[in-house]
Amino acid sequence: MIRNPKDLQRYTASERANHWVVGISFILLALSGLAFFHPAFFPLAQLFGGGVWARILHPFLGVLMAISFLAIFFRFKALNVMTPADKEWLNRVGEMVDGNDHNMPEQGKYNGGQKMMFWALAVCMLLLAVSGIVLWRAYFSFPVELVRFGAVIHAAAAAVMIALIMVHIYAAIWVKGTIRAMWYGTVTRAWAKQHHRAWYRQVTGK
């Protein structure tokens, strides 16, 4: 597909690859995790070769996602520091939901909602990683009381993260022109000017 040479680069190839590794591993973890969570979902284990293989692969996929997310965290944490403009954006998010974002406060590369999503996902990932280690009985041995508590934390954090990712996907589809940023790494100048005007000014010098 031919891209417009005037388009702006939003993500590099390595950043996009990092994102997709996290995304794909998350989907696999969600499917295998649901298989363990309730008998109604257990048929999902067949996607991994059965219950035994699903249980073996799940924690290793978790390690892959945690390491990949850690890379994303250090790549983008500086860009996700909340600013007064972000707080104002959040206070007026109703206008955005109504589809009237033309008068919203100017935003940098990420808006207030995206930044909140970033930090919420980071907290969930930390909880999942720590509780996952507690539950990994093949390699670690913790008191049964701690394991039970870890199971509750793991399930709760996973449920919140699944909900957050669903919102993330919906928002990417809802804001037309966003998904192409993760496919091709570029966005149109009109998209950047409308949704992230401060970032647009920064990268174009206008």
C-alpha cells in the first residue's frame, strides 16, 4: 500500500513489533487464563494442545509479555507523565465522547486518557507478574495461604487488564486513522493536527 510521503511517523518498526508481541502474548494469556478460571471456558485449552500444555505454556507466555511490556514501559514512560493540559482534557472528556473534540485542550503524543490507560496497565502488569510467580508452583514454593491470595490478585488484575485492553481496542477503532499507526507507523497530518495538536507542532515545527 502506497503511503503519502507527507504523513508523519508516529512509531518506529521496533516500537510496533514490541507492541504486537505484547498484544499477541496478551491474547494467548487471556485465552489460556480463562480456560483455568471457569469450567465453561476450559475448551479454550484445546487451542494450546490441551489442559496440560495450556498450564505449561501460560507462565512462559506471561514472562514473554512481562519482558516485552517492560520494554514498552521504558520506551514511553516519559511521554506519559501527566500534565495540567491532560487533567483539563480528562475534565472535558465528555466532549470527546460526544464526538466534539475540536476544542479540546492541545495534547502531546498521548492524551490524558491514553496516559491513564498506560499507568493502569503498568500496575496490572506488575500485579500479574508478582502474583504469577507466586502461582508458578513448578519453579517456586510459597505458603499455601500466599498462593491462595496470589490467585485472587492474579484473577482480579487479569479481569481489569482484559477490560482495559477492550477499551484500548475500541478507542483505536473509534478514532478513525489510529489503527494505521500500529500497522504502518504513520498517521496523516490532519489526524495529528486534530487529535494531538501539540505533538503535531513539535514534529512539524509549525
